[in-house]
Amino acid sequence: MPNHPPPPRRESPWVGHAGSVLAHLDALCRAHSPVGCEREIDAVILDAIGPGATRIWQDAAHNVIAHFAGRSDTAPLHLTAHKDELGLIVKRVEADGRLRVQALGGLYPFKWGEGLVDVLADGGGIVTGVLCFGSLHVSEESPIEKVKAGREPMVWRNAWIDCKRSRTELAALGVHAGSKAVPARSRKAPVVIGDFVCGHALDDKGGVAILIEVASRLAHEAPPQDVYLVISSMEEIGSGSATYATRTIPGDRLIAVEIVPAMPEYDIVNDDRPVILYADSTNVYDEAVANRAAALAHDLGIDVQRGVLTSYGSDASMAKRAGASPSIGLFGFPTENTHGYEIAHLGGIMNCLEMVAAYAYDG
């Protein structure tokens, strides 16, 4: 049979609408920010938000906090998204230079697969390596044989990073136990396929991109109350950095802007409808906040999805558990392949942005 070229893909109506968000997302995703080593992304965020904020700073917990003055003295609103991404931490450097690693956050080997990684060295340097699981042409002498035979899952103790450098060379470059690793920058640029954007670390750099856009609106038109954007650190390991922020700045509501898993068990679909959470495995979100957000979305002509999740937590639910915020909400966008190569609908991101902005101006 003759080969016929596939029909051309239709132009997504969301791509042009999401141009600014995609530009921010590209810069954010390319910037490395493994848990506890977020210096690259800090510079991107400070540059993007800083010029329009009443004040912007980094606190003692390494959160980036931006204050936008409101028109009244009512209690301030906190909006948060986290800037850290899943990564690996070097457990030891072996005699042959192999880096033995363990996960930072809920990262599984199959989510990354073999491929290039960047090891973040002291002083801001980067050493290129390859995440390895070993050859499959082996016998019982090699641990991978048990994985191949289905008798053992692939786990991080059977993986390593090979930089093709000696232990002495790595030490001289500033790579040692405690160094962090992430997918190589060449693997991290987000890709648009039709109505969807795909890439590593949309969790939660998509949320940060949304808040950068909200910041530009807050800079041009003052909200009813003061608004603090908390771009939080180390969320992926539940460190409570956002909890620290909410304890040190005034305010009585904390809204997390996050990815939400698009899975049949939650009846959440990866489409243009943003998601409002009512509960996760850490806490229950305030019903009044959730219902108000849904009403505001309805007024904008936006349909929403509502979710109750397991195996999930956020800066907001952790903050309420710690007694640091009396009122919490979570507004998100649906995403497939969470904690891996993630796929999110551009309409879901953009409609989440509109819902967050409407809530910030609701007073």
C-alpha cells in the first residue's frame, strides 16, 4: 500500500493564548532546581516578578516572597506554588567514579529511564553524566538479572550515574556525597503537542508560571487586599518551607496552585477544565474557599472539575496541618504522568490562571 503523509495537525487555539505562560515555563523548566539546590530557578523568578512587586525577597527558608500592596487593610491573601523539582542526591562516590544515588522526593527509576543527567557541582558548575541501570546481557552474578526476570523491581540502589571521571577528578570539580542531579538541560525544554504541553517538572513550574502571570496583573492593578506570592522551596520532600513563610508574613488564607493527577479513579480528565480540591491525603480544604472559586470560574464561563485525592499533599495542606494557616485551598490544572514526563492541557493551565486571578481580586 502507498505511504500517505499524516494529515496536518490543527493549530491549537490555546498556543497563542498561552504564549507568555509558555515562555515563562520554558525558562523555568530549563532552570535546574532539585530539592535544596534551587539557585538557578531563584534567579529566573526574581527577574520575572521583581520589577512589579511592592517588595520581593528570599526568606530564611529560601522561599521567594513577593508582596503586592492592596487597596484596603483586610487580611492578606497568600498564593503559593513550589519551585523545587524532583531529583537525585549522591549517596557516595565509588572508587571507579560511579555516583550511587537516592531519590529526592517521590521519584521512581522508570520515570526517568537511562539518559543524560546534569550533576550540580559546587560553585554552580555542571558535570554531565549518564544515569545507568546496566547491561541486560548478564547472568545471575549481576543484580539487573533479577529485575530482568521480574523477581525484583528496579530500585535506585541498582542504578548509578557514570560521568566517565575518576573519584579524584570529580572531587576537584566539586562533586561529592550530597551533590544533586537532574535530567540534563537538553532534555528539559517543554514541548507543545496540539493542545498539550509536555515536559519534566511541570510539577510545579506550571504553577510558578501561573503566579508569574498573576504577578503582572497585580502590578498593574492593585488587588482589594495585600497579596503575598510564596514561591516555595523543598516542597517535594514535605519540608514545610511554605509553612515557615505563612508563619512569618501576615495573612489568613493560603491557596496552593498545583498540578492535579488526571486519573479515572478521581474522575479527573486532562482537558481545559481547572481542578478545585476538597481533600487530599494530608488535609481537608476549606469548602467555602473551594465553592467560591467554583462560582468565580462559572462567572467567567469556565467549567471546573472537583477532586478528592489520595497519595497527594500540598504546601497548603501541610501548612494547615502545622497550624500555620487557618484557611486553605488548592486550585490546579490536570496533568498526566505526574512525577515523570508530564503532560498538561494548555487550556487547563490558562483557565486555572484566570480562576486564580479572579480569586485574588475577589476581596
